[in-house]
Amino acid sequence: MNLQETTIGAADIAAALGLARATFAKKVVRLIKTEGMPAPLPGRRRWSRTAIDAWIASYGDRKLTQQLEARAIRSIATDRAQLRENYVRNSGPRLIVDNERAGA
């Protein structure tokens, strides 16, 4: 194997992430610091292909999980607001009594 086969450049990483190369260049420091992306190899603007492949696989799973959690939180907040609107007045909770089921 030669160096080209064992390493990967910024353009290829950007493409794998679905980013333009310029966007990747702006985000690379943040990705390394906060998202766990491997740092480039010393003295190069190339990364270990194996390390990047593993990171991309885990990064995609983490991002999907974060998106699903965010969606669930928004859904819960929406449901809570709808319930509040349906059952709570300014003067307090609105009680609905079913006299037939209550045995009256």
C-alpha cells in the first residue's frame, strides 16, 4: 500500500460528509474539537483513511440519534402545549366529569 491508499484528503472527507470543500475547511477545527474527528497526520493535510472511515460511521449514527432526540423533544413540547390548551384555563384546570362512569 502506498500513502495515497492509506490516507485521505480534505476533498474526499468533505464529499463523504456531503459538504463543499470550503465548508469542510471552515468546520474542520470544530469537528476535531467537538465532534471527535481524528486530527490530520502530523505535518500533512491528510488523515488516516481507517480512522476517518470509523469516525464517519460513528458520526453519522451520533448525528441521527441527536436529530431523533431533538424531534422527540419538540413533539413532547407540542403535545404538552396542546394538552395545556385543551384542559387548562387561566383560572386553573378544566375538569371533565363523566357522571355515568362515576356511578352518579
